Amino acid sequence: MRKILIISGTGNLGKAIINYFNNKNYFIYFSSTSKIKINKMKNHKRVVGVVCNLLSEKSLEGFIKKAYLNNKYFDLVINCSGIFKYDNLESLNYKSLVDTFKVNTFSTILINKFVKKYKKDKKVTKIISIGSSSSYEGFKNTISYCGSKHALLGVVKSINRTYHQKKIINFSINPGSLDNKMGRSVRNIDKKKLIKQKEVIKVIEMIQSLDSFGFTEDIFLKRFG
């Protein structure tokens, strides 16, 4: 059976991914910050949710350790975590800045660290991080978000070059604003150019189908016209 580990599975995109792959008979183990949100997913078969605080290294390690002890292997690990907010130099709060980087960037580093530590199988594990077009652009009044997503792309590339022989390969999917609650909150966004969540899922499915690493680690989704 195909198995997927999802970090932040009760956000907009996370739920869409769970619904799609659950209908494809995948087993899914996911995290959420909310027990209430996990309970709402109990109507799904082959789906297990666990509370995890991404601001805590200990909590994240405990989640991944438990996932591997209970399930032995995962074909895909998908990090859907993300904090989006508007800020500038006048409004910037240091704790908020650090928390944004913890969720948007540090989480991918720690996920790789703990997957490598607790993964015992010889299967290839593909780790997908959901980035953003902000990985390439510096948009107005989004210093924390743009900085953290740009750093995420560098993290993915560095880890691949360091651990490409360890049966772990990282991918970063970097869409423009998605057609969900977060994406529609972007100021002055052209609603016609929002990326459908199912388009991100199609890319995830394509990555899942790969038999080798002969594929770009950096996928940019943008709607033209």
C-alpha cells in the first residue's frame, strides 16, 4: 500500500491532498495543531491524525518518530505548513518573524533531519515542500513570508546536494496564489490567475510516479494570460 505522511494536513491544501489520495486508497498519516480539526477527518478510512506543534522541535520529532515506528515507511512526505502575513519594517515583530521562519523554513530542515534519523527502510522517500512564487519574488509588504519562502528553496537544494545518496530526495512546489482562503486574502490579486489546488495535487501525483531522480527539484506553477 502507498503511504503518505503529511505535515499540516488540516489546512486548505492539506485537506484537499488528503481527500484526493484517500480516494485513491493511500494510507495517510498527518499532523495538525488542532485536535478538533483532526476529529473532523474521522470519516476518512486509512487516515490517522496526530497533534503536532511546528514551533517545537521536540513536538515535530515526536510526530515523525511515532509515524515511522507505527508505519515503517512512507513513499511521500508532504510539508504543507505555511504562515502568510503582511508586514514591513515598521510593523515587524521579532517573535512573529522567528515563528514565520520556524514554520515556513525550519520545518523542512527538521523534517529531513528526523526522516533520515527514523527511516529504516531502503525505499526512496520523496519529501515535497509547498513553497510559493515568493521563493523567487520579493513582493511588497511581505518581508517575513518572502524571506522564509526564498530560504526554503535554498534549503531544498542544499539538502539534495548533501544527501542525494541517502534514499531521500526533496522537491519544492512553488505556486502562485492558490484558489483557497489564504490565496484569496492576497491584496489586489487577479482572481482569474489563482492556481487551483487540484493543479498542485497533479504535480504531487507526478512526483509520486517517478522511478528515478531525473526530475527538477524546483517546480514553479504560474498562470499566464
